[in-house]
Amino acid sequence: MSAAPENPYDSGLDDLVRRMDNDRWLASRFVSDLAARTDIVALVAFNYELARVAGGVTSALMGEIRLTWWREAMEELAAGKAPRKHPAVEALAASGVDPLALAAMAEARLADLEEAPLADEAAVLAYLDATAGVLAGLMARRLDASADPAAVRAAARAYGIAGLWRLKLAGRSRLPLAWTAADVEARVTQQRKAAAAELKTLPIAAFPAVAPAALAARQAKGREMSELEKKARLTWSVATGRI
């Protein structure tokens, strides 16, 4: 068994997500059912754990070991084994979310460990579909079992592209080297337009899963929003079913 990653949960799962993925945490406040909200928070915490691996290791090998730990933990849940002693794993075990889909997310994050950025638009979209897209689909299905994961694909792509741009501005680029700020804005706009059609089929109860995409257009411009502005845009998004 590979070594367990560092546990940063001293203040609790919900508080960790509030601090580390505030956009998705704010969107989760629109989930009125406490059990469903708890499961959404667990999913976001799992995604945070995967996303932080690359920036927290000094070598690709160490990153692979950590991601393998998470993949194995999810595979063990799928096999009916007791959850490993980690708050996120235990919460996911109780959630009933498909652990094999989560294992696949961990595997997809191996791309984060590569030194070269993603080669082209096709590579960017494939990466986002396997990470942010799977996350959004799992959250949507948890909020409404009838939700089609395909209905959240473009919204997840829009938010994901904006997120990769913010990562580049922070000093770690995964986007193709040739992409400019204008390229990023254009691609976010393109995905938001595609999402407008896709989201018409998404049950309203599942909309908090994609509501953060309502922030993507401004984030793609490198704008930092106050929590008040985020809350206002997320409220509008959930109320209207639009991003």
C-alpha cells in the first residue's frame, strides 16, 4: 500500500472546502438537503486532494505515489473494503457515489505531473472532461439521479479553462504555450454558448453542480471577485438555470 497523503482536515471537511475551493463551496450552499450537500462537499474535497498533488511534491514520482494512494482507496471502496482512515475517503464511502469514477479521476490527474503543458485544444478538453467534467457529472447525478452527465460537459469545460488560466497567472501553466488571454476568453465564450443549449436538459435541482461556471467569463479575464459578487452571480445562475 502506498503512503497516505498529508491530512489537512483539522477544522473539518466543510471548512476545508470553504477555504480551498470557495466557488464550489458557495454553490453547495444552494443544496438544501443536508445529506446531499455533505456528499457534494466530499466530492469537492476529493477533487481538491487530487488537484493539490502536483504543487505539493518535488518530483513526478512522489506525485504518482500520492495519486496512486487515492486511486487505490477508491478501488478498495468499489471492491467493498472498509474505507481508509481519511475524512474524504470515509465521507465518499458513505455517499454512495461511484468509486470507480473517482478512481478514474485520480488516474487522469497524472497529466498534472508532466513537465510539458497540454499540447493543443483537443488535449485540454480531454483533460477537463476527465477531471472537472467527471466531477460536475457526479455532483449533478447526486443532486438529481435523472441528470445526464453530458448536460454539464460544456459548463465544466468553461469553468475548467478559466481555472487553468488562473493557474497560469499564478505561475504554473498547463495550457498550450501559444494560447493568449484572448484565446482563453474566446474558448470560454465558446463553451458557455454550448452550455446554454446543454443545460436546458439539466434538472434544476442539479444546477448547483455547474453554477460556478457563471464565474468563468470574469475569471478568464483575470478578474478576482469579492465573495459578495460571487454569491450574487451564483444566486442568479441557480435561479435562472443559466451561466
